Amino acid sequence: MISSQKPIVIGVTGGSASGKTSVSRAIFDQFSGHSLLLLEQDAYYKHSDLPFEERKKN
């Protein structure tokens, strides 16, 4: 059965060390049992030790 409910997106922003991860995890934990995705910023950035100019070539 396909759900007809629209997804809800919650964005959490703030300065460094302002508690974004703590707040995000608290929200995530409150909705356990539901279909959720917690996408952390570090999860979608390509990490590399190469200088920026070298990374642009890829």
C-alpha cells in the first residue's frame, strides 16, 4: 500500500556548537516507529585531502 501522506521536512540550522545535532537527534527520537531519515551535513559532502583545485578536476 502506498501512503498518500506528503513528506515533512524539518531543517535545523545554527552556528557552530549551537546544539543542532542534539536538537535533531531529539526530534528524531520523538518520532521513533515512523519512517525517518536524518541527513547530517557531513554525510553528503565529499571528504578529501586534495587541494580545492585538484578536487575540481574530478
